[in-house]
Amino acid sequence: MAADLRSFIGELDEHGLLVRITKAVDPATEAGRLMRQLELRGVAGLFTNVNGADASLAYNLIGTRTALALALGVDPGDLRRRFRDAIDRRIEPTLVADAPSQELVRTGDEIDLRRLPLVTHSTGDAGPYITAGAVIARDPTTGARNISINRMMLAGAAETGIRMMPPQQLGLIQATAEAAGSDLPVAVAIGLHPVDTLAAGTSLPAGEDEFALAGGLRGEPVRLARAVSVDLDVPADAEIVIEGVIPAGVRAAEGPFGDFLEFYVPEMQNHRVRVTAVTHRRDPILQTMVAGSREDVNLLGLSREVDVVSALERVGTRVVDARVGPTILICAIAIDPRYPGEAKNAGLAALGAYPWLKYCIVVDGDVDVQSSDDVWWAIANRSSPERAVVVAHGAPAFPRDAHGVHGSRAIIDATIPFGASNHYERRVPPGGPALDLDDWLA
Ligand SMILES: Cc1cc2nc3c(=O)[nH]c(=O)nc-3n(C[C@H](O)[C@H](O)[C@H](O)COP(=O)(O)O)c2cc1C
């Protein structure tokens, strides 16, 4: 049996990382706020009674590094190595005939996306959205497959809006099809094992298949099946697959939507998906993700951390740990500096490796970069603002930036002044790390 969303939900449950919510919940007025509380508690949630829906709703599956590590079958400290191994050892997907994701097939008048437990995530959103769908498409000229995650606004029983932001590859592929006057067939897989979602959220060079990366992460091929209404292959083990076309030359109002920086993007004229079939398992589970949530940052941050750490290691920096977060515009790296000023050079390498990185904070190896409190401690107690901050004036980070908030980038060097570590050694309580309060409470 292939690893799928259900088997992962079972694993979360075994580890006490999942709660089941059986009480009725309204997807427009209640679910979003409850989801936020799940996120803050660091647990995943399975809502089995969503008003008006024929499916369950899963949220915050990989909202902690513990859960992400569980999905990848490693310790949290090995996440980057595991991801890097998968990049180097990809496994091509395989085509199968038996697809749980096609247990039930709905076409024509049977299609009704409004029966899905689609959540209104933020008060100012235009409506409910699909946010955890892996959108599969093929480049019409090269035939190469691309998979990405795109927000899709519910726009009727068999229609959604879709946001494709060039230079994102789906946008480029669609533009190629549209220039030739062709509609673009797409399939949207919802409810995948987190490793498949992680691969979908990774930006590989054009022509490289994210399913092969997912295979590398799984250690076995992703199982695909022929779609029922479009010329594409779809994940056989997904919970739900929406098939359709993006019609050439069609744009319609989409948004506003509370995006990953937690601001609203205004209504725009965006593309549409006309749905040709919905296939699903019996008692399907729809996954949703909130843009900018811990889960979103975990998902998009891991591959960026790999890029940053690889760049640092190439120049010989002794990297102890790194973390992109709590938003994907900021990163903290812990290093063991070898020479005066190395922290600043490490910051420059990190900024070079990841174009959206606005702030890179460099700390010593004894600081826990997984803890924002510890990073703030280092900034406050080990750095002098006039020496610590290096600003790259006029070097833009995130491109969508009407007011210049992301128009420059900075390094904060919060490492101990070189050679002065004896003055900045952290105090620790006596007794070794094996000494455990639980042994006293028992
Ligand atoms: C929850 C979530 C929502 C996203 N929404 C969008 C979106 O609406 N538009 C977009 O261009 N990218 C969006 N992304 C980012 C892309 O999926 C991601 O950058 C992907 O790697 C791009 O793939 P590509 O390199 O194949 O273009 C989203 C990511 C996540 C995790």
C-alpha cells in the first residue's frame, strides 16, 4: 500500500499530533478561526462534520517540524539532508490501472464543487478557496510536466478562478498554450501525502518533473493513473482530483484574498478553470492550507533552506543549523565562524542563494535558530546595531511591492565579536542534558 494522506493522518494520530472534530462546523464563519487555533496548538485537525459538505476537511498536517519530519521518516535535524538526497536521487513515477482517487467519477451535471468543504480563510476573502491542490499541466511545446500549488477561488458548481503568477511555470505554460489559441488541460490533486505536496511546492527548473522528486522523497515511484477527461496523468492515491481546462483568452474577477504575507491582494482579472470531471475516493478528505501559516512556511521553506545551506557549504562555512521562518522572507543561520567578518559573508551568500530573502540573521552555533526567542536573545545580547547591520540598498527582495517595503535587503550579524567568545559564553545550569524533570515528577 502506497503512503497516502490517510496513512499519514493515521501516523499523526498514533503520535498524538491529530485531533478529530466531529461537532458541526461552518466553513464560512467558523472553520478558519478553529484552524488558526489548531496551528497555534501545533496539532493537525480532521473535521468530519462540515456544514453542507460531502467530505472531511484536514488542516495543519505539517504545521510543525516534528510532523514534517514524521512525513519524511527522519529526525527533524535530518530534514535538509533527506531533501537534498531526494533532489540527487529522483525516482520516475509509474502508471497504474487501479486508482483509489478514481473510485467515484463525476462528470457533467454531477459535478458540484460546492459540496466540497471549501473554507473561507480570512474575513476579507472573496469566498472559499482551494489552497492545497497540486496543479498538474504539460508544456504544450516540450510535453514536460509541471506541478505547482495555486490558489483557486470557488466560482460555481464547475468553475474556479486560478492565480498563476509569472514567472511561475504554470503561468508560462498557459501563456504558451494561449498564444497558440489553445485551452490548457489541467488536473488538480487534493489530499496527497505531504511528501507529494512538498514536491509540488518546490520550484524545479523548467522541464524537471516534481513527481520524480516526490518519488525520491518517498524512496519509491509515485503511482499515477490516466485522467478520465483530459490528456494528463494524475496521482492514483490522491483523495480528490479535479480535471478541467484553463480556457484561452478568458479572465474574470478573482480575489480579494488574504495572501501569505497576511495582507489582502485586491480583486484581479485572473484565469478560470472549467471543470470537466471530479474523481474521488469514497468518504474523501479535502486538505486545505492557509497561506503564510506555519504549514505553508514549512512547506516552502525547506527547499529554500537547502539552497541557502548548500551555498554556505560551498564556500566552506561551518553551518550548524538554518531556518527559513516565521515567514519565508526571513532566515536565521547558526554557524561556527572561522575568521572575523565571516558571519557577514555567510549572510551575503545566503542572500545570493535565495532571492526573496529580505533579512538574514547570522548567529553562533550555540543559538537555537528553530526558536525565534533564542534568535532575538542573540541579537539583543551579542550584537551592536552600528556594526551588526549590513544593508543592501536598492536590492529588491519580494517583487510584489508597491511601497518599497521589500526594496532592500539586510544581514544582521548577531555573532559574538570574533575572538571574544570567553566573554559571551552562555551560562547553563549544572547537570547534563540527560537530567530530566519527568524523573522527579514520576
Ligand atoms: C498554500 C500555497 C498557496 C500558493 N499559492 C500560489 C498562487 O496562488 N500562485 C502562485 O503563483 N504560486 C502559489 N504558491 C507557490 C507555488 O506553488 C510554488 O512557488 C511552486 O513551487 C511554483 O512552482 P513552479 O516552479 O513549478 O512554478 C503557493 C504555495 C502554497 C504552499
